[in-house]
Amino acid sequence: MTQRLSTIRRLRTVFAATSALIASVAAQQAAAQVAPLEPSGQFSAYPSAAAQTPPMGWNPWNAFRTDVDEAKVRASAQALVDTGLAAKGYRYVNIDDGWALKRLPDGRLRIRDSMFPSSKVAGSDAGSFLPFTAFLHGLGLKAGLYTDIGRNTCAQRWDADSRNLPEGTVAEREVGSFGHAEQDMRIMFAEWKFDYVKIDACGVADYTPADPPVTSGQYQAFAPLIVRGDIPKSDPRAVEKLYAALGEAARRFGGDAATLSICAWGEALSPIWGHVHGNLWRTSPDVEFTWKSMLGNFDSVVDGGLYAGPGHWNDPDMLAVGHGDFDADHPTEARSHLTMWAITAAPLLLGFDLRGAPPSLLDLVGNTEMIAIDQDAAGNQGVPYRDGDAMAVVRTLAGTGQRAVALLNRGDKPVTARVTWAQLGFAPGSRARVRDIWARADRAPARDAITATLPAHGALLLRVQGVAADPSSTLLDEMPARVNIAADGLTAETALPMGKFPARIAAAPDGTPLTAAGRTFAHGIGLFANSRIEVRAGREYRRFVATPLVLGGERTVRFRVYADRKLVKEVAVAPVAAPRPIEADVAGAEIVELVALDDGARAGRPPMIGWGDAGLRRR
């Protein structure tokens, strides 16, 4: 009788949670369908208190793939503590693919207790991760786990020879969360007490009727929602809905501390909608241990600053430091790799074997000044400026006049890289203090520009303290973490190619300068018409200023400015019109919204537009 009552209570709990999830998702869908270009008065990024700075920690995949066990993970967790890396912020210890043995008839996942012997629990055929998560929490660390939005996982498709794949019937080997979102998130967060879950997407991409695992009869076919590299043939909306449901369930059962990692590798427009449903989202394929691969992953995030900020981060994948081109014998490349991740506010998830790791690597990843830049509380991602193989990336930090600068050499020959006061937003002729992060030393003060000759694959990471060109105003370029692209004007059919963001800082969506009627703007936001931008003004400013631009085409665009949903400015701009600045009274506004409407309303992509020199002024 006691067991029956327990079952009834459990079913009631699941029913209540499921009903709440359905209502929540329905409300989200309804809100999304109501005039996306109408002002919302909200900042609609993922509503989570977790990951207010980019997550830091360790994942065993790059070191061990599925050949991992509890002893290796516990020893690595202990190493984070013993080396002092945990105290520096590396606190997440995330289990990757390979841990699930099978899906039981009641839907619960059975833990592979040969891999995690502490999971054996008397009277339970599923087992429990509670002893393992209690161990990590006892060390002051956080625990992460892995699943997939499909029926099956990535290792089942791509590591077919692994000895640690799910076992049993076709149904029992379906250990992904498809059809089990509520149940899996409740168990992982509420019962097993994990803090973080990484959710892959191979299950909706790599089990087509033509894939070998399906034709062999080992797995059930899944009509692909993701066709890799082909957005029009994919179903971004369906993929987004699956992640939305998991995100809702993660928050419900894990609370505000639950961290959700979306791993759709930049496919299905996930970098565009990831910030609505998760704390971090992959923007690229898995990083390989080569300079070329690492650059590709860096490029997948570097133009996406308008999509990231506290609680929601672009993720170019785990660090390759410690492997291949980034091992202890390649310190130049390893430093540059870390420089690129830090300047773009990327998660720092180590992936090398920490047991007996070379001190040089531990010193490199433990550089507290590099970590402080990555973890800066303002959460602004860096803005890139390109010059052939030379690149400067400027990141606005918390604190008056504080900037981080990465000077990068992407190529195989020495280059000279440069960052100017105009790019830094400093007053012309003023002097600035310069700190070399990797040398842990101050450089000579600079005036008007900083120039450096970099070796092949070399990088400098600098912290610069300067004098603002206009202390009473802030360009939107300098505060991308307080900007949210609520509508970008595109559809799955008109989306830009994978890896291209439709809204960019200081450039048009195609990467060209913000130029209209022969005039070019060095600052501003470029995107498409039929778009809406949310800006967290925080009641700190009195005026919004900008120069509305139509970047070619033949159609007039109406530009509107709202302050807490009240229309405070509207102008119509023709593509041939000379750029004219506007001002709008936004005094006391919490949310300022910028809407651009294409009067033509034709099929295809709307015209590219810009908000040149867009900024907020305190007086």
C-alpha cells in the first residue's frame, strides 16, 4: 500500500510538472507569435541566475572520450582543488557521453555502474549519482552531466567501436531525452543534484534511414531535424522547441542555479535563438587539436557579441589546450588559444588529463589576469577589427576606461598588429596605462595607438586603462552585453550561412562597413530591416542618439525608438538620403527598443540597415 501511494504521488508530481511545462511553452509560443516588432518592454534573454560569468571547469571528453571512469573523474576533480585551479574559478566537473547503460521500462536511465561504481544503490535497478555529486560538492565543485535532444547520443553514432555504449534492445539503447525531457531533467537536477547539463543534438541529425546504424538495425530511424551545414533543409523551429522544453524543465527542477548547455554546433540557427533557451550554446563543430580548427571555432563567435552576456554565452567549444598544436611544446599557440577565448567571453572548460599535467600548462590556464578578463562582470564580448592576418579585438570591461585588447596573428609569418584610440573609445591625444597579461608586467604608457609585432600564431593580451572620449555617453559598441537582438528580420529560408550573425557591431551583416550615401560610420550596429533590438538602459541615461542608415537597396525604412514601450522617435529613411542624426528622450527608461520596419514588405531578405554611432547619453 505504501509503495502504491508513493507511485501515485510521483505520478501526480510528474503530471503537475508536465502541465506547468505545457502552459509555459504555450505562453512562450503565444508571445513569440504576437507582433515580434512590437515593443515588449523586456530584455528577453534566457531568464536564469546561473552562469552570470562564462562557466569554467573540466570535461573528460578531449582526454578520454568514452574511455572514462569514476576514478579518473574523481582524481581530476581533486587535481582542480590541489593545483589551485578550482579556487581560480574552474569549478564545473562535467561528465560527457558514455555514462548511460540503458533506458529502463519505466523510462529511468540506468547508470553504467562499471564506470561509476558508487552509483550502485541497494534496491534500485537504475542506480544513483548522488554519492558522486556529493563528492564533488564536498570539494566545493559543481557537477555536470550529458544527454541528447534525440533518442540516441553522439557516441552511439560516431564512436561505434567504444566499449561504453548503451546495451540492450533498440528501445533500451535510446538513452537520449527525446520523449523524456521532464523525467530526465527532474532526475538529473532534483534527484541526482547535478548543477549543469550539456544537451547534444546528434540524435536529431545522424540517425536518418540511410545512416549505417539504422540500416544495420541497431537503431530506430529519426527523420532529421538538422541537416548539417544546410539551414533550409533543417527544421530550426522544431530543434528550438526541443531545447526550449528542456530549458524550462531544467529551470523548474534545478532552480536558478541550473546551467543549460545547448550543443547543436551552430546548426539550425542555434546561435541566433540559443540566448533565449540556454546559458551557453555551441557555435561550431567540435574543436580539433589544430590551429586551423581552433581559428574556425574562434571565427564562429567573434562577430556574435550582440547575442551574449551575463547568463547567456557564445560557446566555441571546450579548450584544446594540452593537445596537438596546443600542448606543452606549443606555448605560443596555447597562449593565443586562451587569448581568443578570454577576449570573447567564452566558457573555459579544460579538456586535458589533469593528473600529473605539466606545470607550464597549469600555470598558463591558471593565469589569474587572463581569467579576470574572461570572467569580467560586465559580460561584454570583444569587438573585432581585421587587417589581413592581423586582428585586434577590443572588449569593454567593468570600470571607467577599462578595456581588454587582444592583438592576434592568424598567419604563419610575423605581422604588425595595431589598435587605435578610436577603436578603444579613448580621447585623442590622451595617455593610457597598458598591462601585458601573459608577461604579468606593465608596458610603457601609450598614446593614440598600441602597436606590436607578433610572431607566427602569436598573440598579446592587454588590459588598458584610458580616458573616455566622452565620459557622459556610452556607445552600444561598448555595451553589447546590454543589447539583445529580439527580432533579426530573417527566416530559415533567408538566414545567413551557418556561422554568420545577422546583427553585428561596427559592420553590416555581410561584414562591409556601415556606409550610406557615401558616408562611413566606425561605430554602430548593422542588421536587417524588420528587426527589433532591446537595450537595458537601466534608468541610467537621458537620451538615445544615432544616425539611422539604409545600406543600399531601393526601399524606405522606418526607424522607431521606444522607451519602456512608449514611442519617442520615428523617422523614415530612404536609401539615397544623406545620413542625419536623431535624438530621443529616454530619461528614466529601463528598456530602450530600436525597431526598423521595411515599408516594402516584399519576399526575400529585407534591406540591410544600420544604427550608426548609436549610443546613450547621461545628459
